[in-house]
Amino acid sequence: MRILLVEDDALLGDGIRAGLRLDDYAVDWVRDGEMARRALIDQSYDACVLDLGLPKRDGLTLLREVRARGGMGNALPVLVLTARDTSADKVAGLDAGADDYLTKPFDLPELQARLRALLRRAGGTASPVLVHGPVSLDPAARRVTIKGETVDLSAREYALLHDLMNHKTHIRTRTQLEESLYAWGEEAESNTIEVYIHHLRKKLGAGLIRTVRGLGYQLGEVD
């Protein structure tokens, strides 16, 4: 899954990006509101972690613009992460369209948990564990099992499976999967997605991922 991190503090931003990468997210990090605006126009993200006190364009202004555009901008989960900690600040952030509001200083595990909760709701489920047939994926533990047995997956295999299970009713194109797995500066080989799908089929069952000819991939049936 691909996250846009908008944070102008270099040390804090680097730490947050590293922490989110530990959860196997692809993270694009920008440090001002104008760069964030362009990124949200040019790229598709599963969620956004947004500071408010930003150079060039304030976070609240950016958030209102994103929501006003409608379409995918309305569906994007946004977690505000800011030092503005008064009740009035929180009300303003939530009324501007934030889905959650976390104040600095904060604990990284709480940020990770809140982000997982946002992604669950965006995916239409309240359960902390994603289930498809005998396959279960626990984002908090980064653990995948089939019929109760743990399956060892690489970070990219896990991220690809997470994307497919989070969009289980959709056909995901190759481009969408690449964008979900790779942040800026990370290049995918031409057949990378196909290789990871091949590995997942071997480990979890040939029917787990079906190829929809000319369109992409979707979860199938697993015995």
C-alpha cells in the first residue's frame, strides 16, 4: 500500500517514513503543501499522513481542496498529524475533512495502529484481520496464515497480497499494483508483479489470484 507523508520537519519525517516502511508501506515523503498538492493530483494513494503547519500551502487549505475536488479525493483516508493540540484545532481539522487527528508528540505504534484502522474502514471492514477463504492476513503482526499455518512471505509478496485482499472485490491492474508496492525512486522490473504473483500462487494455492485477461488480477478461490 502506498502512503503520502506530508511533513516539513526533516528528522521527524525521516523517522515516520522509516516506521511506516517497517509496516511494508511504500512511502512518498514531501515537505511542503504545494508538493503535496501536486503529488495528490499525479499519483494514487491509499492514505495520507498530513501535517498542518506547512510551507507554501497550509495543511488545512490543502485538505479542504482535496475534499472539494470530490471523486477519489473524497475517498482518500487522511490522518492529520500536528502540534496544533487545542480542541478548536481538532474540530477545524475534522470539519475540514480529516478522518483522524493525532497530536505531536506521539508514539509511532499509535500512528501505525491509527493508520491501519483508517485503511480497514476504507476497505469496508472493521475486522483487524483480512480473510479470504483459508488465507488470513494480520496487518498488525504482518503475519499471513493458510488454514492456521504461518506462511513465510517476502516483504513485496506480503505487500502485494495485502493490496489484493484490501481490494478483494476489485480487479487490480498491473500499474495499480506497481504503484501500491513502489514509492518514488524505486523502480520495478518489467515482470516484477508477475513474479510475485507466481510466488504467492506457489505458497498459498494456484487459485488464490486469478488473471483477468486484458485487465489485471483479482483474488480467486482457494481450497
